[in-house]
Amino acid sequence: MKVLFFVRDIKAASVTFIRTQIKLVQSLHEVLVITIDHQHSYVFDSISCVGIPFQYSYWTNRPLRRLAEWDWYYGFFNPLFGKKLLKEIREFGPDVIHCQFGTDATIFLDHFANPTKIPVFIQFRGYDASHMYGKKSYLSRLKQFFARPWIHPIYVSLNQYERTLELNLQPDKRRILYSCTDTDLFTFSPRINSPEKGEFKFLQVGRMVEVKGHEFTLLAFRQAVSFLESVGKKASLTFVGEGPLLRFLQEKSRELGLEEQVYFTPSVPHAEVRGFLLETDFFLHPSVTTGDGRIEGLPNAIMEALAVGVPVIATKHSGIEELMCPDGALFLVEEWNVAEYADTMIRLVEGKLVYNLLQSRRMIEEKFSTKQHIAKLLDFYEEELT
């Protein structure tokens, strides 16, 4: 089978999960990736890629961009880009086309009429199935796409799929493809926690953007530290990651008097995240809905922590509840409920919350492993090829 992937940028640190998926398919089938943020043919992380820069045509895209700003029409067109795209598709001869993100799919489908009706899968993940749903012109384009029998949407969680139905978007089938974690890399290595310990370590890993809820964590951690210090316990918090909110969060930490308890560590290669998980007691991932309506999909970071054997505090946000299991080690709080978040931190430190780390590990292996992910994705492909 030949699979053509289309994604804006394959090199970005924020799309590790996409590279993981592509490499899984590449291990079994022939793969080519077309990107629009790079030029010429190249190989990145062992993935064969072709870059076709998408340059906005003055005469065609200036009015289209203006219409998009007015939310009257959402689309793109550049004849030169379309010509190069069609050339690469013809030369590769894909059996299946897989567009990453609904927004990227719009660029692709505006330039590819698909006369031979190759199955085209559109994978929705986060921004493209939350913030962008606030644009009527974008929803209108999706409805047009979904009416084509050769277009097949995929959603990262059941919650995301159901929100799509609420907007009267009608995918041809219910395809839920959870994100996955490499359970061979993130092996089960739980720490022994005891309420008698003098110091406890909290960890949050992720790009420093609003949807990740770092400020929420700081506010709750300040409350938790105040209580823990009053009963003779210490706690520290490490943020791993970078992004536009880094300076704000550093200043917020100082404002809250947390300079000695909060540490900021730059982003690390994905494989090195496990090392941080092995040294922490509790993992934090408080996703929040942003002011402009952005929502996360299903964060891989939570899966990785549960796979290693680290209890997690997260929020009741998007599809995160689908990571819950009976007696598991995932605890959910309401978005921006600082008191509830702080109380959950305290109760974990004091040993007042009961959990079974092995239960969560087994759930990750059964539903969210790379093995499960690739099997289900290939089933989707083959179902449309028969």
C-alpha cells in the first residue's frame, strides 16, 4: 500500500505524535509526506518528504483572505502550488491520502479534485475541531467536504466526534482513533510514595501556551504549598517546555513567592521525557478552554505518565475523561477550580486518594498503545480500499 500524508510542517516539536503515526505506517507500507513549510525533497527523522511552499497568489488569495476575515468564505487557491501538488501525487501514485488537521486538509482539497476518487482521510485533533468551529465559513467548507463519498474524517476522541455531530456535521462513519504512546519506551517503573516522605515532586510537561493551563497550575500549587508547609512537608514543581507564555509564567511564579519551589526547564527530546517522569511523584496536565475557544484533543503526555506509573491530575476537558479506568491513577478537576486542584494535590501527598497504577498501565496498553493505534488506522484504510 502507498500512503501519502499531507501536513503543514513535519519538523515542528509540537507534532511529535504525527511523526510517530507516520513512522508506524512507514514500518509496514510505502510512505511519502508532502509539507508546505519547507522546500524540495528531504528526509527528516527517517521520513521521506517533499516540500511545496504555499505562497499566496496576490490576485486569487487577497480576496479569499479578506472573505475569510469577514467569515464569509474559508478557502485557498494558488495555481502554481496546485500544479506542483498534482505532479507529486501522480508520480507517487498513492492508494490512500491522509491529511493531518482539518485546516491543512482545506489547502490540500482546494487544489486536488481527486478524479480517481482515492480515499482521503482527514484527521481532526484539537485546534481544527474547536477554535475553528467558531468560523461559519470553515464549517460550511467541512460540510461540502463531508458530502464527498471519498472523504473520511477521523477523530481523536469520542468527545470530539460528538461535538462535531452537535454542529450538524455528518461524517460518513464514526471513526475514533486515539492518540498513542510507545509503551516499550515508556515502561512501567512506578515510584514508591509514602505520606511520610519529606518532599514531593510535581511535574508538568508541555508547550507554554494558554490551553495547557500552566497559570492554573501555579495558582493551585501556591495554595497546596501553603498548606503542606504548615504540616511540615515540602513540595516542588518542575515545568518542562517552552513557548510564548514562558516569561509571563516566570514572572507569575515570582509574584506568588514560588521562586524556591518552581523550576523551569527547556524543552527536551521526546525520548528524554521518561527520565523526568521517573524522578517525579505526581504529574499535572490541567488543560483549559482558551478565550478564543481552543480545546485540546487527547494529550499524549497524560498517557505517557500513566504508562510509566505516575499518578496524574488533569481537568474535565475534551476527551481526557476517556482515559479514566476503574481504580486508576487519573484524577480530574474542573477547569479553573483552583481550590479543587490544590486539594487534589494535597490529598495525593497525604495518601488520602486510593489508586492502582497497574490498572492505568494496563488500560494504556489495551487502548492507547502504538500497536493498537496502527492496527486500527490500517483497518480504516483497508475498509475503504475493499
